[in-house]
Amino acid sequence: MTKKQQRRRYKLHQNIKQLFDYSATLKTVYVPHDFELENRYIKELKDKYNYQIQYQIQ
């Protein structure tokens, strides 16, 4: 992963950390079970960086 890609991934983490839980080491984003995947930051993490989306019941 290039430095530019690492910086972008870090910035995406900063954008989603107020809304969702995530694990950078496991490459997983935890979202509520009734959440629609319309968030562009999560979509980019999923498509570009192969993150998994984990739905959870709270």
C-alpha cells in the first residue's frame, strides 16, 4: 500500500469514527442492523480497501 493510499484510508477512518465502530486491524466496520449502505466513506473502504461490513443489533 502506498503512502497516499494509507493517508486516504486513515482519513476515511477519521470520517466514520463518530458514527460507527470499526477495527482497522480486522478491516471491519460495525454498523447498526437497520443501516442502509449509503455512506460514501464506508462504500469506499469496502470497495477499495476490502473492508467487511458487520451488522450488529444494539
